[in-house]
Amino acid sequence: MDKIICVSLGGSGVTNSSGIDKKSVKKFIKVLERNKKYRFVVVVGGGKPARMYIDSLRHSGLSNQFLDSVGILVTRLNAFAVKEFAPKSLKVYPKIVETLKEAKVARKKSRVVFMGGLHPGITTDGVTALVCEAVGSKLLINLSSEAYVYDRNPTLPGAKRFEKLSYDQLLALARKYGRPQPGLNFIFDITASKIVKKSKIEVRFAGYSPESFAKAITGDHKGTTVR
Ligand code: UTP
């Protein structure tokens, strides 16, 4: 069986304020096409559309669980749209997977599987870590606006970036900065950090560009590696 890689495709990489960023989606799919010797589970994030929905509903007396459920629906909508750009030759699972059980079945039947969120209280990074465990993947690629994990908010003066991190260091940072709040999160959430530590899943952080995604597949990326 070919090696399976789980990708957390940050929503901001494939959406913009008008909806889906078709150009970015097409470039992302091209990288999957050029890497046919791997299988992929791609977990698509919510990006701007999710934030827009969640922000518009915040402070209306609605529960965090409800706001998270709205976020999950948007991630699935994004996944549904992104999947449609993949050609038949990629052997894509025809549905957006909604459970870990379904992910296990889907990965046996297809080369590429798309999904969004799973349950309230986590982010699509947590989902990607859970899916790695479910399908037996030892490599998680995190594509987001930052290719590096920093010791504090990267916009603050003196912020230090890490080339390499241990699982314990990642978890300590997620604990410090990643308190769960619908629509607002640190680069990698606490749940995700705990799971990758427990199951020894290597995490490669890379930017959204197709080049950085392609390089992360081979381990030549410029970004933080956690192992
Ligand atoms: P994302 O995973 O996209 O969160 O899910 P994010 O980190 O805010 O965004 P980007 O895409 O990296 O910019 C969007 C929102 O959906 C809810 C959370 O509220 C999250 O902030 N969500 C998502 C869940 O509650 N559970 C899930 O399994 C996935």
C-alpha cells in the first residue's frame, strides 16, 4: 500500500472574502497530481467564510457549540467545492467524509479523500491528527499562512521561529497560546498537539504555496518540523 499523507489545508489558502479562491485550489490539486505515488487525506479549513459566519453570530446568546457547528459546516462546504476541481485520474473518494470510520473505508477505496471538520471544540488541525491515527498515517502536513511555529505572536517584535520542535515543545506552545475559541486559533490546536505526540506523527509546517506543499511532501520544505 502506498504511503498515506494527511494534509491540513488551512481555509485561508483556498478561500478569500468572496468565497473559493479557484486559482489557489487548482495549484493545490496540481501538486496532488504530480505526487501520484502517495495517498492523501485532505482536511479543508474554514478560512474567511467560516470566520465571517462565526463573527456575525457571536454575541447573540448562541452557544460556542453552535458557533463551532457553523464552522464545521463551512469547512465541509469548502471541502465540497475543492474536491470538484480534482480530475478523475486522482481517484478521489466521491463524498466528503464526515466521520473517522468513513475515512478508514474511503482511504482503502480511493487515492485522495477530502473532508472538513468533525466535532465542536477542535479545529481542522485536530481533525487531521485524528485522521492520521484512523488511517495509520505517520506524516501530517500543515499548510497555513505561517510556515513556522513561533515562540509568540509572529507580529510581535523579537518573535523567534523554530526550525525544529519536539512534541513536548509544541504542546507547551499550544497550551500557552491555543485556548480553543470558535474561529480564533493558534497555528496548531491543543488536541492536535496531544495526538501527534501520543502517536508519534511527524508534522511539517509549510506555507500555502504549491512549491512549499510539494517540498513538504519530500521533507525539503522551509518551515518547522515537529518530531
Ligand atoms: P478551521 O479549522 O478552519 O479553524 O475551522 P481556524 O484555525 O480558525 O481557521 P483557518 O482555516 O486555519 O484559517 C473553522 C472553525 O470551525 C470550527 C471551529 O470553530 C473553527 O474555528 N470547527 C472546525 C470545529 O468546531 N470542529 C472541527 O472539527 C472543525
